[in-house]
Amino acid sequence: MRITNNMLIDNMLSNLSRNLNRVSKYQNQLSTGKKISLPSDDPIIASRALKLRTDVAEIQQFKRNVNDALSWMEITETTLAQIGDVMQRVRELTVDASNGTKTPEDLDKIKAEIEQLKVQMTHLANTTYSGRYIFSGFKTDKPLMDENGNFLIDVSKGEQIFYEIGIGDDIDINVTGCDLFNDGSPQVIAGEKSSLISIFDGLISSLESGDVIAVGDQLGEIDKAIENILRVRSAVGARMNRLELTANRLDDDNINFTKLMSKNEDVDIAEAIMHLMNEMNVYNASLSVGAKVIQP
């Protein structure tokens, strides 16, 4: 085959272009810090990167879910503690009023405090988190009860709000008003009186009439209500512990998957510099040879 000058020049330009592309490849790696710029650069790395990025995004979403769930349950736990404090104070006042040594004026003072505790209890029943009523089941846009202790909405024990905190892993975060304010009953309907608030009404009525024996008879109901509050609070505490463990696991997973993603995508700077220098030497050599080829 006859070799012409045009063939020599075309081969030279083709080789120069390939050498320059390799120089550009390593320059891009150093400027971006990534091994590839396009999926076609390395389909295996690209497909693995997509999977790892998806995994990291899922973990970060689960972390947001866990944080939101923890915030909701922290508000719930704080409210339950306050409800327990109110009932303990009611018990103290009931024991004090039923000892038979109080004057009518003393009973009036106790009645006035219990009336205020009743108002406080109804306000706690309508506690909100981010504008959502935490004890209203699915109807988080509506308050649970009025100041007389009458339920404003229908609520069932099955109205549990679930947060997804992992793949195939979810947790209920709310406490329903019927469970907490109606002796753990499975359901209440609008207009029904809360059994917990009924205790306050019974005490206020007995104190108005000066019947200290009837006041003392309420102690059993008060203790039953306190036990129910402790039961609910214990369940909330157990779920909070689970959420905290899940949060720790997700933090570890996020670190591990981020490391894997970095190993898969990020370029080894020292290695890339070495390859760049080699390719630049080759390119410069090809330019020098090309100049001699063109001269003839």
C-alpha cells in the first residue's frame, strides 16, 4: 500500500486528538473531583452511583421522619407528664378535703383550685404540635374536647398515625383521646363526656354540698385514672426509645453509605495527577513528532 503525506497527517491528527482527549479526561477529574462526568464514561460506576445516591436519599428521608416523630412524641410525653401532675394534685386535694377537718371556707378554696385544674386538663387535652391536635386521632385539625369535658369529635383507638422510619418499618406516634381521657375505651363519640373530666365534676359537686365522704369515695376513680395515664405514658416512652435507637442506626447507615458513595465516585487526586502528567508528556511528544511529520 502506498503511504501518502495526507495519510501521515490524518493519522497524526487522529492520534493527537486521542491524546488530547485523555488529557482532558484527567483535567475534568481533577476539576470536578469525580471519576466520571457522563454515564458513558463508566457505566458500572454510574449505575452503582445511582443506587448509592438513592440509598443515601432514603436514609436522609427516614432520618427526617424519625426527627419529626420524636418531636411529636416529645410533646406528647411532656403533655402526659403535665396531665399526671394535675391528677396527682387532684388526689392531694381530695385526700386533704376528705379528712373531716376542713371548714366550709377551706372546702371552697379546694373547689376553686379543682375547677382551675379541670380547665387546665381540658386545655392539655387540646395540645397541638405544628398546628395539629395530638390527641384527636386522624382529625388533627379539630380540638378533642370543650372546656366542659365533652368530646367534640368521634375518636377510635384505631386512629393511629404511622411514620415510616425504615424499609418495611413504621411506628405509630400518637395517643388517641379515647384511650387517655376515657379509661382506655376503644371509641368515643362527639357529645360524650370524658370519664376523666367527670371525676373533676364529681369532686366539685361534692365539695359544693360539703359532702366530704363523697369526696373521699372519688379516690378510687382518681387512682384508676392515674394508672391509666401511667400505662399510656409507659407505652409512649417505649416507642420513644425505639425511635432513638432507630435514629442512631440511621446515623451510622448514613455515614457508611456516604463513604461507599465517595469511594465509588470520588477520584484519587494523587493518581489522577500522575495520569495527567503522563498523558501531557505523551501529548507533548506527539506534538513534537507531528511537527517533524508535517515538515516534509
